[in-house]
Amino acid sequence: MSAVLKVVQPGLHTTVQDLGRFGHQDVGVPVSGPLDSESLRLANALAGNPPGTAALEILVQGPTLEVAADSVRLALTGTQTGIEIRGDETAPRILPPWRSLRLRRGQIFRVGALSDSACAYLAVEGGFDIAPCLGSVSTYARGGLGGLAGRPLQAGDLLPLALEEATDRGEAALRQVPDLGLSRPVRVVLGPQDDHFTAEAVRTFLSAEYRISPNADRMGFRLEGPKLEHRDGYNIVSDGIVTGAVQVPGSGQPILLLADHQTTGGYPKIATVISADLPVVGRRRPGSSIRFAAVDVAEAETIRRRQEATLQRLARQLQPVAESGDIDLASLYSGNLISGVVSARD
């Protein structure tokens, strides 16, 4: 029998994503890829994969999967929600994220409701044995491309694994879990059509707090907040759109475009989220607030270089952990377990 993960429950919206489908926007095919590329890359580092190996992107509520392979190595990142493991144990175990773990045939594991970020990433050692579409296995559900049949996972799906069993090595964890940045301002470069807005509208955009509306998905977020006034109408000749563009239609309410955005559009774009902050945006969920801060292109490039250096350092500096995930008694006993004494009489 081929090595697979069986989908018992698919979660809210679980898709296969690698780093994206590049080179086809001129024919209307979006890049797609992960909402949070940082967490995808770190999941792959923990699983022992190249950075762009396809993984499962989990939105809000995760899947329940069964191991139908001799063994499999997993790593979950992007959240503080743990992995619930069921098998021969009398009760399920919860293992923390941001580390690798090895499971054996017949074990069932579940990623529940995400407690913080809107998205998380589950990588498997070796990746999935899925044929690429236009150079990528990323799922673009609106176009029916990539992944499993071009759609989110469904109950009963079989995810084919590239490896029959996990390699014989120890498990690893990050020495430092990155800050998800769920409350920090999102940095933008103004333009390319900020001159289509009044000066007051630009000031408002950079000072006001917006809220992500329920009309939010992998294509983009509709934001609710102060109206942004156009200088000379809101229609422009359609031009290309990049991930992170903030376009403003006639309603004056911004729309922040994400991984599955359309490739062209005819609304002016007041600003563009810098590439280093796209993961920070992708982690936000409907109902959360968002603020913007302007930087110039040179600052954006410096921030991106610094981010890349940090990601590479985190991927290199993994620390070993006990494979079972049980308590490390030696470390426990070596620590100071008593921080003080309190008298019951007092």
C-alpha cells in the first residue's frame, strides 16, 4: 500500500500550498502560495525539507488525519495550538507546535481550532507526492488548479506521501519561536496610485484603525473603517496587481489583496504592503484590527533582507527534543523547582 495521510475530517479550509505559481500572471493565473510564507518555510526546516516544499495550509480550524504509512515525520508551525495525537495510548496526547514529531501507522492526529493566528502549516518529511500544475502544487481553488483536484481537502481524501517512512534521525525544535506580529502595524509603501487620493485620505489611511470584515478569504480582506476620498474618481485603466496591494473602490473602503488575488484591476491602489509584512497580514482573522505605517522602498528592502537572515538563522539553529514528547525528567530535575516558601500560618 502506498504511503498516505487519510483525511478523516478536513478542517474549515485546508489546502496544499508551496511557495507559489510564478510566471503566469500575464495569462490571468495568480501566484497563490501561502498566506504566511515564514511559517511554511520554518515548518519545512523542522521536517527536514527544502524551504519551498508543499505543506498543508490550515485556516482557523484544522483537520483530523490518519497515518497510513510505516511512519511519518510532521511539523506544525504558525500557531501555539498543539497537535492532538490518538493511537495506542489510553488518552490523547497534545504535543506542542514549532517542533518535529514522528508518528506510526494507524495513529490519528488532529489540529483543532487555531488559538491565535488565522493560518498554520503542517509539513511532512519528504513532502507530498503530487504532480505540479504550471510549475507548482499550490491550490488555487477558484481556478481549480493544483493541490488535490484543485480544491480544499475533503473527508476521505488520501494525501500521497513522497516517503514510505520517516528517516532515522532525532526530532528538532526551534530555539526561538518567532513573534507572529498579530498586533503590530503593517508597513506599506505608498502607491502606485496614491496621487488619486486626497492628502487627507492618505493621512487617514496611515493613522486610522481598520477592521477586517467577514468578507475575507485567500483572495483578500475587505477592511472597515474611515472612508478614503478619491481626488478624481475611482476608475483607472486596469493594470497589474501585486500581492499586498491596497485598492480602494468607490465605497472608499480599502481592499487588501492576498495570495489568490486577481491579476489586474481598475481601482486605484493607495499603498502596497511590503513583502516582509505579508505573513503578518495573512495571520490576521476577520474581526481583528489592522493599522498601517509608511516606509520607503529602501527601508522595505532592508527589512526584507533582515527577515531573510533571521529565517535562515532559525532554520540552522534547531535544537534536539525528545521524540516521544514526554517530559524530560533530567532537565526538570536540574532546574530550580522551588522559587520560595510561604507559611500556611501567615
